[in-house]
Amino acid sequence: MKNIARKSVYVLLCMALVTSGCSVTRNANNKQKGAVIGASGGAVIGGVLGNNIGKGNNTALGAIIGAVVGGVAGGYIGDRMDRQAERIEEEIPGAEVTRVGEGINVTFTEDAGVYFDTNKSNVKGTSAATLDKLAGIFKEYPKSNILVEGHTDSAGPEDYNMKLSQQRAESVTNYLIAQGISATRFTTKWYGENQPKADNTTAEGKSKNRRVELAIVASEELKEEAQQNTKG
């Protein structure tokens, strides 16, 4: 995988699971890390971490960690997420693609793939082309579910920003559904200005905060498939 960023969330898991040993996962790939963590009760720890992280400033990350299966089955899922993340990076080079455990975090800012005109929420032009490519990848990997989140910068009234983030998140979800992706695969949430990724006092920071984020996780069907294919 060329340039896909990788978050060190496993450091937290190692701290919680001393018996697994951080040295075991330090140089492992995502598939291997998922298997090691799961062998020490990753699904339970993942749920705890997911709940805690989700209450902070990164609910997308919380959703991914909270959905962890772990064990050999987690490695099976991680392998498929590696491939899906590679496809997203190949097709949409402007997206920020982050492989996290058994899931994928994709961030689209107004300068990277999906953007909206000021105070608007309709998908058009370059953004539509980006989402068309994304829909194609989701069709290739039908056993993944998608959380779509809308975020804004801090300019303007807070209640207005909350509504705008809702409209934009729903606009992205509805567009993807219109391309033939099952509505049952989506969860849509919005947070207005409450989860900034960058400094809202600068133009560059505000640009990064005006974004749509996706959390891609295994569906129940994929989890069952992983369990069945890794028995013994």
C-alpha cells in the first residue's frame, strides 16, 4: 500500500492488554495486528475504546475501533480492508485514506474530492465524479458498512452549522444510494463545528474542518464469513 496513513491506535490496545506485548505488534501489518489484538480479547477492548473515543473529537475512529472483531477473524477482515483502502487511494488520490485496525477512515475536505459551495449542500461537478468512483468501489466490496459524517468550521452560528453539516452528510449518503448502494449499509451523522481537526482561527484550518468523513467497517455478513473461514 503506497501512501495510506496508519494511525497508532494499537498503542492504546497494547497498554490495555499487557499480556499481548507491544513488541508483537510494533512491526506488524494491519492484518497481523488485528489477529494479535483479537487473540487477547480485542472485541471487548475494541468496544470499550470505541465508546470512549467516540465521545471525544473523533467519532469516526470510535466507530471503527468499536466494531473490532479481533483474532484470526480480525486478520481476515483486515486483509479485505487493506484491499478496499488501496482501491480508494488508487481511484481517488485526493482523499485522505487511513487504515485503522479492521476498518477504514476516509476524509474529504473542500480541497480533496468532495466539496460544497458556501452555505450549499448539493453534490455536483467534481464532487459527483468523486462519489461516482467511491460508489463503484463500494459495489466491489458489498460486505462493508459505511458511516457518513458531516462537519463544518466555526464560522457562523452553531445551530446553523449543525444543520448545514446534517444537510451535507445526508446529501452524500443520498447520492451514494442513488448510485445503487443499499441504504441499509449507511449510517449518517453530523456534528457541525463540534469536532474540529484543525485550528479554526486560520483559513487553512477552517478549510480542513469543512469536511465529510467516512468510517468503513465490516458488515455482520463479513464478520460471519470471517469467523467461518478462520475456524480451526
